[in-house]
Amino acid sequence: MTKLVIFDLDGTLLNSLQDLAASTNYALRRHGYPTHELPAYRYFVGNGINKLLERALPESERTEENMLKIREDFVAYYAEHKADFTAPYDGICELLRELKRRGMLLAVASNKYHSATVALIPEYFGEGLFDFVYGQRDGVPIKPDPTIVFDIMKEAGVTKDEVLYVGDSGVDMQTAVNSGVASVGVTWGFRDREELLKNGASYIADQPWEIVKFID
């Protein structure tokens, strides 16, 4: 019986691609690097901020020093502009309210750095809807490592067979596989159905309301 539903954030709950792209392009321009069109960022995101910035740098410039250099500008800009274009996907808020009505515990598990994750949730979903919100934390490996899922499960007091994990990328599906929990791959986010299935999605949802039928 499902007691806890864990959601990825970017590409699953929030369409944040334009703000992530604008913030990265700002940081790249500040240091004289070429920028990228919006579609490219669909494949840059998903593995945390450091990997996003590394992928955005020219191949010959992908050093840790350069990544950290542009990261500082990214973080400063994103802190001020993280909600310029970002919005929940259609139907997400209704889905969350329905799950809450059914007594589900709700959680966020994101590779976005923790402070930004924690700031975005109440801005778009208010206080009290989500029971647990976890972003990328220092010293904790990022998804697809299962630590973030295990930490949420421990806090929630649930077992693996009581968890459903919802995400939009291969990284998310791998996270669920590594955690030993059932997963729903969503097709409205940044990656396609093929990637989700190839990485072990238990179920596929094309619309948010479809997730309800995977709750047992």
C-alpha cells in the first residue's frame, strides 16, 4: 500500500528550464563563454548544478576551476531570477491536492541545490503540502545514488513497498531502481519516453492525473 509519493522537482513538478538556461547563459557570458539555445538545456540538467555547468562549458574548458568560477555567478543570478518564468506543469497542483486528500505523504527529492529547492516549494505550492523537501546537500551524493530516497523514507517511517517515486529523466528512474522502489516516468518533462523505459520506469504517465491510478 502506497503511503509516500516522492517527486523530482525540475521537469516533474516545475517547468524551470527557461530560468535554468537564462541563469547559466548569464554566467557563461560573464566569463566570455558561448551560450546555448533553450532546447540544449533539456539534456544539460538532471545531475545537479555542477554537472549542468560542466556540460554548458566548451569541451576544452571543462575544468573544475572553470566550473566553480561560473557557478558563483549562476547561483547569484538564479537566487534573484529563479521564478521569472518557472511554473508548475498543468494539472500538478490538482494532483498534489488529490494525493493529499487520499492521505499520502508527499516529498521532493531534487538534484537542485538544497537552498533553492527549499525556497521554490512554498513559493509555488504553499506551506504544508509537502511533508519532506530535500535538495542537493553537501557531503551527500546526488541522484541516481539512493541516499536521498533512503533519508526521506527514514524520516517518513515507511518501507520500500510503500513508496512511489515520480520523475522525468533516466537519472530519476535509476534512482528508483537503486532505491528498490516503484517509479513513474512522466513524459511532460525534459526527457522522452524511451529514456524513461530504458532506465527502468515501472510505469509511464503522460498527464499528471494518471499518477493516481498507480497508487495502490
